[in-house]
Amino acid sequence: MKTLSERLSLIQKELKCEKKRQNKFGNYNYRSLEDIQEALKDKLDGLSVVLNDEIIIISDRIYVKATATITDGTSSISATALAREPLTQKGMSDSQVTVATSSYARKTALNGLLLLDDTTDEKEVDAQDNTTETAIQTIRKLIKTKKVNELDFLKYFKVNAVSELSYENQQIAIQMLEKK
């Protein structure tokens, strides 16, 4: 009989889980935690996969530490991932923010265990063109050049840092700052 490591290696080689979902705001394809779990079911052949969460507080930030474990009942192999809760998320209650963060951490841990690529598109991150300015960089530059009080700006958007702005608020902020 094959060892757990050998069986996991076989699953890693055979498992295919395409990114069939579309994020219309960020314009990228992705796969959900549920997509991975569904693709994995037929490959387990008597093995079990368990996902667990632990809440960790570092400084004043809340993180979800997810652990994905595959077991044959005797031995197990695990992978972990951390995801940070945003301070606020427009349109979500605090509990919904935690659930979304948990789902992301679990998906990332499962991606690590199963060796699934989790870049937002099919290109390697190192191969992407990073010469264009990001929205965050643009906002920071506009705050300086337009001499906007950054603390007031952050209070207006109810965030502690420019990097915490949602994609939608990044676009709104750029428009507001360019008009000033």
C-alpha cells in the first residue's frame, strides 16, 4: 500500500481545478474554496481532508490561521495559511468579514497542500508587467501633490491606511483627488 505522502503526491499531480469564476471589479478569473473541494472529492479514495481555523491577534489586527490537513486515519500532512481581516468592508457585517477571511485563508491553505496555483490569472506573478503605477501609488502621489491632509482623507474613507481602500474606493479616491 502507498504511503500518505505518495497518495498526496498523486492527487497533486492529477487534480485539476480551473478558474471558471469571474471577478468583474478586478477583471480576473478565480476558483472558490467550494470549487477546489468539489474537484478534490473524486481524488480522495478513502482519505479525508479537514479544514480548521484559529483566530490570531497580532498588534491590533485580527488574522485567521487556516490549516488544511489530509489524513489516512493513521498519519496526516498539513498546510497553513494566514489571512488578515480588513478593519471594515463596505456592505458586510463583522461576522461576514470573518467568514470571508476564513474562506480565503482555507482556500489558500488547501492550495498549498494540493499545490494549486493561486495567482489571479494564468501568468506567473514574476512575468507580469509591474511598470505601470498601481492605484495605491497614484493615490499616495496625488495626496502629496494636491497637499491633501492624509488623516482627513483616511477618516473620510473610514480606513487606517491607503492600502486598506477597496478597489471601488480606490477609483473614487483617484477621481476625487484629480478634481481637487
